[in-house]
Amino acid sequence: MDNVKYAVVCVDDDPFILQMLSFQLNKIIEPKTTLLECYSDPTTVLENLNELLDNQIEILIIVVDYQMPKLNGAQLIRSIKEKYPYIKCVMLSGQANDLIVQELSDEKHLDQFISKPWDEEKLYQVVRPILESVA
């Protein structure tokens, strides 16, 4: 674990979605240097981001669903960006409306939006350049 320097974080309340994201992202993530962290409870994410950063692990990208209990994806992204403006945030959702996506983009909080159901290649087009930027 000494070589782990980076993390990719996924947040979705649906375990099946997290399982699919993990399966797909593990194809392009270098496991020796990059953790893949998945959370089904959006309220625990900020605390866990702090822990990763305290352990000198740079968070490269966070993939967030919109429709979740307790805290929606827009609220979570705003909270993340307030504390960590440099972290790349991607919303992966079938529920977010165009207005919310546009607001987040205008606020410079949203780096990309991917609609569910998503195409695996589209996910790679978004994530791969971020991973390659630190390779």
C-alpha cells in the first residue's frame, strides 16, 4: 500500500451501479498506485475524503449519482468543491435535470455529466485523461 498515491471515488446509493462502476473502472486503473473507493451513503463521503487526504492520497476524480437519500449529488458536489475545489467531479445520473447540471457547470463545480444508462467507452473518455495526467 506504500505505492498508493491516488484515489478514484464513486458515490451511488445503488449497490449494482457501484459494482458496475468498479468492474469497469478497474479495467483502466493501476491498482498499485490508485485506490478505487465506493460509497453508498453520500453523508460519509466528506469524512472519508479527509481521511484519504490525511494519508497523502490525492483524489483524482469523484463520480457522483444525483438521486440519493439524505443528500443529492448536487449538494454533495457543492460540499466537496467548497472544501476541495481542485477535485474533478463527474455526475453520473438518469435523474438530474438539465437545470441542475447547468447550474453546477456554471458554478465551475461539475467537470462532466454522464447520463445513465452510460456507455462504458464514454466513462473511459472522461476518466482516462485524468488518470493519464498523473501517470
